[in-house]
Amino acid sequence: MAAPPDLDSPAVGVRDRLRLALSGSIAIDSMALITTSVLTAVTGIVFWTVVARLIPPHELGVQTALLSLMTTAGTVAASGPGNALTAMIPATPARHRRMLLRRALVTVVVTAGVCGMVAAALGASTIDGPPPAAAVALVLTGAFVMAFFALKDTVLTALSSARRLPALNMAAAVVKIGLVPVLVMITFPQTAVIATLGSSVLAITVAVVLIRRSMELEVPAERFVRDHDGRQLVGFALRDGSASLISMGPLLGAPFLTTWLAGPVQGAILALMLPISQGLDYVTIGTATALTKHLPTAANPARMVARIWAITQAAVLGVAVLVLFAFSPVLFRFFGHDYDHTVLWTTLALLCVGSIARVPFVTWAAMLRATLATRTLLVTNLSMSALSVPVLVICTDRWGAQGAAAGLAVGSALLGVVGALQLIANRRRARRDAASSETEVLR
């Protein structure tokens, strides 16, 4: 076996040295994020299995609707600033990173407040369960907590500390699962919601300490330094956040929509299946986040994008088959007899189809974020959602959880086709440019 190249050897050129170092970094970040995703998926399944056994379906449906609202508001509020930091911090001098982080935090607070108020109003007016005032307070608080919980992952990744995420998120998940039986035992209201928020606050507290320690650990090479300012970050965050609301909103808000249109039991079924299928999405998002971070300093961006797409597509397809045919029949037994297993399996299968179809779009979106081309992402999401959201609403109203899963799969397929076509076109452009460069050299 050949010995690994010595990056300090004079025989290794600057371009090769950068390529080799970068390939190692993106592998570490990707593996850390994928590991975090797998652990999140597994512990999420355990959490929902526990609550399905301890909380009646109707009550669980109400709680999943509240969680859906606050998670949607928080994730959308954090996605724009978080993706901006992921794209900007790796090429930002250490002295300017704190300024970008402060601007991102202010943007998250403002956006979470706006999104949280909208979500709270929806919850108070449509969900039969807690008093309206309690629903507003719970959803608004949850929006802020879930926003900072989501933001911590992207900030640590941007600061090359993604390797700390598996242990951090795993600890939070264990606390969340452990809180459920305790809260049920003391008959605490909104058990699943409170357990989720309590464990998230603990994880955020630890993340703040880690972020402070990581702020100046890795400084970009001078040739890659860019002087990003706060205005760029806010513009990126608003465009990317709007795009995320349009693309992720239907997925994250589907349990609420299903509970509203088809009843709490159907909402509970969809909420139980989403964490399983989201394990596939987490793999895609993990590799895409690593791609966004490393693409601005890549020696061969087109090759990196093509490789990430191929690897991620194969991984998601393989895991989906394993989940559907080996894992789900065993898991369904733990849910008890209050749920129709045929409906559970059909819903999960449709959600998995959507996850598989979404891979090329998520990869292309990562490439757009790395080049700060978020306007293109926003226009694409808006166009596709205009076609898919009516389908989602109609299908959910008619077929409940299965219809919601089908509507989500249609939306994912539309985005996936656009993403695949753009990735193929990008690869062809890169080959043409390479061929033109070689021709010029020969001349």
C-alpha cells in the first residue's frame, strides 16, 4: 500500500496540498454530521416510541401539532443566518467572526419573534387542547428555543467543531427521553413539548461554551480570505430563510396541517413516521452542510459536488430500503395496537420516496449557498411550492397522514428534478471550461 503523501514535502504543489487537506476536512465534517444525523434519527425514533406508549393518540396529536408549529418557526428563523455563517465564516478572518455571529444572533431573534407570533396565532386559533393563551406562550417560547437549538449545529460546523455535535446532541436526546416518563408520572401537561424544550435549552447552554472556545481555532489561508460584512449576512439570511420557509415549511408543518385537516390521530401517525424518514434527510443535510462549508476553498468544486451527490444518493437509497423492509415491521410492534400498521407503513414509504427524491436538490442548494447565490434558490423554491402546496393540502384533507406523505413526496420530486438538471448542467459546464483551458495551454 502506498504511503500517504506528505503535505509538507516540496514535491507536493500548493494546489495538491490544498486538495489533500480539504478532502480530509470535508470527510471529517461529513462523518461528524452524518453521525449526528444517525444518532438524532435513532434517538428520535426511541423518543416517539416512548411517547406513543405513554400518551393517548388524540392527546399526542395535539402535542405534535404544537411541536410542529414551534419547530417550523424556529428552524426557519435559524436556517438563513445559520447557512450564512456556514458559507461565510470559513473564509472570514478571525477578527471579523464575532461581528458576523452577533449580526446573525440579532437576525435570529427578530425572525424567531415574527415567525413565532404567526405560529402561535395559528396554534391558538386551530388546535383544540390547551387554552389559547397557553398555546401562544408555549409556541412563542418554543420558537426561540428551537431556533437557537438549530443554529448551534451550523455555527459549530462553520467553526470546524462539528466533531463535538454527536456527543452534544446525543446527551440532549437522552435527557429528552428520560424526561418523558418522569413528566407523565407527575401528570405534567404537554409532556412531549416540555421534554423537548427542556433538553434543547441544556444543549444550547453547552453549545455556547463550545462556540466561545472555537471562535479563533481555525484561520483561513490568506488566498481565500473574504471580507464579509453584516449587510451581506443579513441579505443572505433573509433570502435563504425565505427559501427555507417555502421548501421546509410544508415538511415541518405537515403534522400541524394533518391534525388540523384530518384530526389528531392522523396527525400523530404522521408525526411518528416523520422522525424515521428524516433520518434520510439528516444524512443529506449533513453532507450538504459540509459541502457548503468547504466548497469556497475547493481546488475542484465541480468534482466535489458530483462526488457528494453520488455518495449521498447511494447512501440514502440504501438506508431507505433497509428502513422500510427490515426495521419498520419490528418498530411498529412497539407502537401498540392503537395505530393501523398498514397506514403507518404506507405513510413511511411515501415519506422515504420524498427523501430519496430530494437529494439532488439539497446538494444543489448547498452549492448555491456556498457561492452566495441564494436569490436563485428563493425563486426556485417559490416556483415549485406554487405547484406542490395545493397538492399537499388536497391530499391531506382527503387521505390524512397518507395523503400528507404523498403530497410531500410530490413536492420533493419536483425539487429533485430541478436539482438534478442543474447539477448535470454544472458538471458539463465544468468539463467544457476544463477542455477550453487545456486547449489554450496547447496553443
